Amino acid sequence: MKIKILLATLLLLTASAFAADVRTPTQEGIVYGLADGQQLTMDYYAPKGAGPHPIAIIIHGGGYQRGNSKSGSEAYCADFLAPAGYAVFSINYRLAPKYPYPYMVYDVERAVRFLRHNAARWDGQPNRIALVGGSAGGFLSNMVGLLNLPGDPLASDPVDRESARVQAVVTLFAQSSFATVPLNADVHALLDPLIKQKGETEALREASPITYVSKSDPPFLQILGDKDEYIPFSEATNLDAALRKVGVQSRIIRIPGGMHGTGGWSKLPGVPDWEVQMTEWLNRTLGHQGPVGEGVRKRE
């Protein structure tokens, strides 16, 4: 009985914490594509100020199997990017194990192409697009940002003729290589079909973002706690070193004592103002002059 009460209490606390972090989009359920008979959707958070606006695409986490466009740790970024003048879109994508790698990568690329093609609908700038992803979404930001795929000029859908290349990548507590971290159940759900097809060594190489580093990559900003229980800090430093080696602009913001997820960071003593630093970095990288600081969580 005590165990049941404890579990119920934990679930209630978790639900309460999530509910406190829920935000209301300006527009939700925007369809950006169709895949395997289902609609791919995104939410829109309108920017403050006069346009045109750079575009920020938020990609949620959830262990490749869970989460949605309103998941707090990543969607929180809309709270301070929209007031800074960014047209913010938080996307849903297909989840493992039903849709293992690389389907969710295709979905993020589709979102980039869709927003580039339709940027004028939201007074957005099609050539100033940033990815902002956390955890599994951070992996997807890394991967799509490094692949730099062009459009298909022969595609019947004009959206698919657009490039999936972005101009800036921000990742929070994200994996850059599957070969350097022990595989857990979530990663197996994502990669087991590829491992079965190609063998573990080749599958991990193919699915690791760091494999695709090149001198044509956009600038990268990685934000990670040095006490993250899932992603070693070396995942950020390894990618940073690889990017710098080929001459790509790269920066890391370390969160001393930070664990996985942004929710607890505001309670850490002396936590850096990473939200402000992120916004300032995006402003410099994308040539934007929006205000900085509104919507940032108060430090405790």
C-alpha cells in the first residue's frame, strides 16, 4: 500500500510539474507533411516585433519513443525566443519503435523544407533557420544540421525541392555519437532494425551525427550539464573538436551541476544565463537584433 501511495504521489508531482510548464501556441496542429498515412504537425508561437523574422524550429526529446511538440524542457525555449523576435515552430515527428531510424530524421528535414517554402505565411526568413533540439531532439538537430541535404529538383512536391540546410544549430544535452555511449533501451528501440541489417559497428557509424561533420556545416551551439545522467559531457566536446577541426564555428555552454533536462537548471547555484547566451548567439549567427531576456525562468 505504501508503495502504491508513493507511486501515485510521484505521478502527481510529475504531472503538476509538467502542467506548470505548459504553454499555449498561437496556432497548433499545422500540417507540414504526410508520412505513412499520418499527418505531421507543428505548433507556432508568434514573434514579437516587426518582421521579417528568423525561424527557430524546436525539436522535442523523449528517448526517441515519447514526447510531443509541447514537451516542457524543449518547448520552454519558445518562451524566450518568440519575445526576441523569432518565429518559433515546435514540431511533432514519428516515434520509435514503430518508426525507427531514420524516419524521424526525414520528418525534421521535411519540417525545414516546409518552413523554407512557406516562410512568407508567417513573415519568416527562409534563409535564416535555426534548429533547437533537446535530448532525442538534440540528436535530430545534430543530424539534420550536419547532413545539409539539398532539395530534390525532380520532386513532384515543391516543398521537397527545397533545401533542408539550416543556418544555425542549438542542441541541449544531445548525443553526437552512438559508438561512444553504452546503448540503452531507448537507443535499441531506435536502432535495432538498422543494427540487424548492417551490424552494430556500421549501424552506429551511420546513425551518429559526428560521422557527417564537414566544412560546409552551419555554426553549432551545444548546451549540456556536466552531471547529465544520460549524456556524457564528452559528447559535446567530441563534436566541438570535430567541428573546429574543419573550420566550423562551434561553442559549448557548460551547466555546472546540470542534469538531463532544463527544468532543474534554474535552481542550481550560480547557473549561467544560458537562455540569454543562446538568444545572443542566435542573434549574432543569424544577423538578428531582437531583444533578449523576456520569458526567461527566474533563478531560485
